[in-house]
Amino acid sequence: MPETTQGPRAPSGFNLPDFPAVKKSVIDSQIWRSIFRGGIWKDTPRDRAAHVIGNVWLHLHPVRVRPRALEWTYTWGLGGISFLLYLILTVTGVLLMFYYRPTVELAYRDMKDLEFAVTLGTFMRNAHRWAAQAMVVFVILHMVRVFLTGSYKKPREFNWGVGVLLLTLTLFLSFTGYLLPWDQLAIWAVTVGTNMAGATPLLGNEGPFGSLLGMRINNDVRFTLLGGTIVGENTLVRFYVLHCVAVPLLVGALLILHFWRIRKDSFSAAPRDPNEEKVEVWPHLVVREYIAAAACTLAIMVWSIWMNAPLEVEANPNVTPNPSKAPWYFLGLQELLVYFDPWIAGVALPGLIIVGLMAIPYLDTNPKGIGFYSWKDRAFANTQFLLGVAMWFILIYIGYYCRGPNFAWFWPWESWLTQQPPPPPTWNVFGPKGDAVLPTWLGVLALGGGGVLAIVGPKLVQRDLSGKPLCLGFAGLMALVAIGAHFIGHLAWLQGFWLVMFSVLYFYFGFVLPQRHIRSLEWPRYVITMFFVVGMMSVLLKMGARLGFDIKYVFTLPAFNLNI
């Protein structure tokens, strides 16, 4: 008689529990049903949809999405990773608050206690610091991805603006946290950053027209931010409150609004096939998000174990490091101080960047390229946007690697221990002083007329111009001018190089591209678009004038602290 296979037998007097029955009784209990919506999981489309709708996190997703939204190379998981980093910062920040006291006597001591006395204190601080740096990078990359896929266009214009505000608050959140360790790196980085606030037009004691409103060092916007005239006890408390309470609450509220609008406006991924069927979010999209979250968390943990966050000696207002630099993400603005007055570099240009980014969806009327990467259909928008991003990071690179002691220029291969010659004297093109070549009123007309011509010029040429031959011809013309000036007017070769390079850059990005792509826009939208384009090009021109010809100002009114 053949043997029969039987399961494990329970000992005499003992019965194995009926696990399916126990599971069913738990799931059907009042406690379970009060917490989790739905009954026994059956792995059907209806159950998967109910799982998404009934989950506090997953209900932010639609039930079904297009297959393109599942591709790693479409979103790269940048939005979700940015939110995960915000959660990591929240958790580690709360833990750090248990061991940190925001006073100048105790703040640095608490940093040392975290390093030597608190269990996992170094790891918590490292994770918080590196997650903050990573969040800045990933939020920027997320914005770049959203732009390149046209995901800011109708009906998502408002949510793009919310994203711009979130990027701004992310930078400010990281900046306020920079001071809390109270070491030399922190106090002087914040000093450099907040000094720009004193140059705010009307509201800063060093800014244009500030004297008209009675702004002084003890009542202007910088004094309000610092709680005094220098970075001190009041500044530390204010930055602590901003970093731990005010800004996180505002970021959290905007995140809720941002997610809600994403859900209401639908995902932007375009279908590859008009007749394709959507796929369920659970498990397809959710699994990918969990993989990205796990990989990001692991990367932060490994990096935090391997690399300690910087901590220099205790802050000393009487010892100024040379060079004193702002946090890396603001080094581009500090580098602009070489070419512009603080009210332009630290206030006007950042303000124009924020306003310009928020205006993009309302200026871009091109209906193409929504939900997929397309360079051909959006050549002008993509080129100008990526040029702005490239300029930002190039300025950061210059400020970080090429500015040494006394903020002198050092090539990356040069040692900062070598003595650099002092910079040559600067001169002004227009102004009331003896070094001016034109009177002030004529300088105003020249700048105003040049600005108007730069804005309307591309629209006045009605026929299509061939870009490559035109740019090559213009480059050759400028090269001939530079060579002729070298032999006739003693123009240095390096100055000629800067003249050719920056002139060609302006000619291509400020004239050729607008002439080919946006001259058909109606006048109001065209003028606003060109205002921002010319504003970005003016940065390049001023850099060329400063680096090549030592020109500091092209217009100045010393009585009102107005220098351009």
C-alpha cells in the first residue's frame, strides 16, 4: 500500500491554530476596520484601487497612471526623493533638538557633545547636514526635470509657482540652519549672506534711496533679520526659530498644496500611444517609489557614516577667516558682487530670477512638449532655461574653487599660498566724477536706449535669419575688431578674448534665438519675455566688462547709493 504524504501532526492534546481563520477574524474586527478601510485582500483591480484611495500616503496618487510615468528616465524620482529628504530632515532635526540649546555659550558645546557624548549624535548631525545639502540639489534637479518635460504648462501654471516658492524656501531653510553649529564657518557664512540684505533698495541702510526713508544700521531690514547690528545671540535665536518652526511649517503647508494640485491637475506624463491603457499605481508605481526611497535613505546613511559634517573652531567675531564665503548655494550671488553692487547681486537679480521663473508658464505659449522630453519642439525655452542654470552653477564653481584669500582669482591648479598681485583699478563709464567719459544724463539715455533696442531689436527683423552663418560671421567681425584694437589701441590679447566671447554669447542668446523663435509673440508677452532675456544677458556683458576692461559701473548716482 503506497505511503501518503501528510503534514506535520500536532502533539497529542494540542491543535495547531487555523491561521486563515485567525487572520480573517483580525481583519474583520472593529479595531482593524476602524484603522484600515477594506476587508480581506484579494489582489484584484478593485482591491488595489481601494488600497490607494484608503491610504494616507498613497491617496495622493491617482488609481491608474500612464506607462510613461513609471519610467525611471522620465521623472528620475526627483520629486519623491526631495520629499523623502524633507522627512529625513524632520526626523533628525527633532532628535537633534533634544540635545541643542540656541545660546552662544552652549551651542558649540552641544555640537561637541553630539560628537563625543551622545550615542549616535555624530550620525544624526551628519545625516541632517547631508540631507539638507542633498535636498537643495534634488529640488533644483526636480525643477529642471519639470521644465524640460513641459510639466509647468496649462493647467499646472499655479503649481509651478508653488514649486518656485518651495525652492526658495528650501534655500532659506538650509541657510537658517547654517548658523546653528556656531562655529567660524557658520558665523561668517551667515555674515556674508546677511550683509546683502543691508543693500536692499529703500529698506537697507546701504541700498539705493534708503536714506530717503531714514534707514540706518539699527533700523533697516538687515537689523530686523539679525536682531542687531552684528551676528550674535539674537541672530542665533531668530535663526533657530525660523529653521525649526516658522519655515518648516510654511514648507509643509506648501507641500500639501503642491501634492494636492498634482493630484487634481493629473500627472503630466504624455501617452506614447493614444490608445494605450493606464496601469495601476499599486503595485507598479509604488514599488518604484519605495525602491528609490530605500536607495536614497541608504545613500544618506552610508555617506553620514563615511563623511563627517564640517565643524570648525568656535565662532569668534573678532577673527575673520580669509576668504569669508557664503554657503555654497549662495556663492554665485557672492561672485556677482565682483561685477555688481550688493543691491543688484544680492537683491535685484535674485528677485528677478524668482519672478521670472514664476512667470514662465504665462509667457510660454508653445503647446508642444508637454509630458515628454523634446528639444526640437522647445528649442528657445530649453536653451534659455539651461543657460540660466549653467550660469548659476558656473558662478558657484568660480566662487568655490577660483576665489582665494582676499577673494582674489586663483585658477584651480594654483595654490592659495601664492601671493596674487592686487586687482587693477576700476573705472566708470558714465558718472559725475572725473573718470567718467559721459555725463550722467547722457549715460541714462545710452543705457535706456540700449536696453530698448536690445528688447525690440529681434522683433523688428521680420525675415528668418540663418543662425550658424550669422553667428560665425559676427564672431569673425568681433575677432577682427579685437585684433585691430590690439595693434592700434593697445588692447591686450586677454581683453580681446573676453570681448569676442561675451559679445558672441550675447549675440546668439540675446538676438539670434529670440529672432528665430519668439518674434511672432504679441507685443506685451514678447516685451516681458525679452526683458528677462536681456536681464540675463546683461550679467554676461557686465562680467565681460569687469573681467576684460576693469569697468565697475556703467552708471552711478552716489547721492542715492545707486550704482549699476
